Amino acid sequence: MMMPKTYSSLPNFTFHDYQGLLESLLQVGYKFEFVKNLLPASSIDQSKKQIVYLRHDIDFHLNGVEKIALIENRLRICATYYVLLTEQYNVLHPRSLAVLEAILRLGHDIGLHYDLSIYPTDLPAAHARLRWEIDLLRRITGRDIKTIVTHQPFRGIPDPFRALDIYIHPHNSKYQENLTYISDSARSWRDENLLNCFKESRPQRLLLNTHPEFWLSDEMIKDRWVYSKSVMHPNINAIATDSLRAQEAVWRDHIATKLHDAREVK
């Protein structure tokens, strides 16, 4: 069911509400663009319809994220998924690769989510690290990486890459005019600016950042700690659990265990 054009409250974090949010943005006239197509306000035809640059920072796990990509695909919406190479999820694991392949197959884009807290403080070394991560992600996905974004900017670490011309960074100062930024950080809405998108005088350009890991439930779970334990923890642990079960199967059939146990019986 399509949600109303005018929101009286912010959406809950469920599959249903996420789809309803996207449907409602379409309903009031927004068009969706890749972040890599972001332009300075001075370069945009002001008569164009409203634009949403839909972005996803994947901070915790890839498991299940393809379900969000599928919702967007069904609505003919494009999004940019920013992937970390330095968090607990392993992008080279077959299960993770399958998710990335699904995201691309569904018509979306992938960018680099880099963590400055583990980067060298020496500027040339930091740039070399960024190039290395971008090249690695390019090799993993088979796609050119054209857009980058910082992980956890609230730490206040100076970002030497925000103003680079070679990559599109959505927080580069040259893109900020007439661009409203909205994020669901920590499974919370920090303000009610999203509601302004459904008023008569709405933002023309919207940079909407949602973390797909926060929306992976049909059930409305308002308590973020309950959601973390019941939905996010199992997704984070999914690869480790599968790996342990596979290893246990190897142990059961391995010749070494059979020979060892046979000696124990004697």
C-alpha cells in the first residue's frame, strides 16, 4: 500500500516503511539519481524536478542487504551502496560477493566507504592507502569506483579526500548548495527534515543516506537494542556460523579424527 503524500511522523524501520518512503518520494515528484551524477547547484537546470541521491552506508554486514536493493529495483530506483573494506564483514567471502553481485545486477552502484581512523596521518601515505582500497574494490566488483564517502565523520577527523576532483564525494563543499542531507544514523532520525520533502515547499535536491542493515525486518521493532540483538547480531554472525558448521562437517569426516578416535577407543 502506498503511504500518504504527507507524513505526520517519521517512518519506522521496516521493509514496509522503507518501500512506502520510496513510493511517497516518487509520488510527490522526486527522481532518483546515482551519487556519481551529483553536480554543483550552478550546473543544474533549476526547472528540473526534484532529485534524490540515494546512498547506503554499509557499516555492519552485507547479509540480507540485497533485499533492500530488490525493493528499489522493483520501483525502478537507483541507489549507491558504500562498502567498507576494513570492518568485520569480509567482502571476499563467497556469501558477501554474492550480495555485491546482486546489488550490481539489480542496477545499483557501489562506492568506497573509507575509515580515516585507520589511515596513515602522513598525507602521501593516506592517498596511497585510498588508491589501494579503490583499486581493490574495483577488482572485487569489476566496476570502476567513481564515488567515495567517509565512515563515521562524527569523529571529527580532518578528511583530506572530501575535495578531491577525481572522485565524487557527496559532502564536497561544491555540491552543498541547495542539497539537503538526511540520514538514519544509529537507527535514529536526528531531525525531522525528511518530513519537509512532503510539503508544498520541498527541497529540490536531497542526499538521503539510509543504512540498509537497519531496515531488515517485517516486524516493527522500535527498540534499537532489541533490533540489534534479534536481527543485526544474527546477520553479523551468519558467515561465522556457516563457516563453523562447515568446519565441524570436515572434522566429522576427516581421516585424522577417525584415526585419533580409533586410538582413543583402544
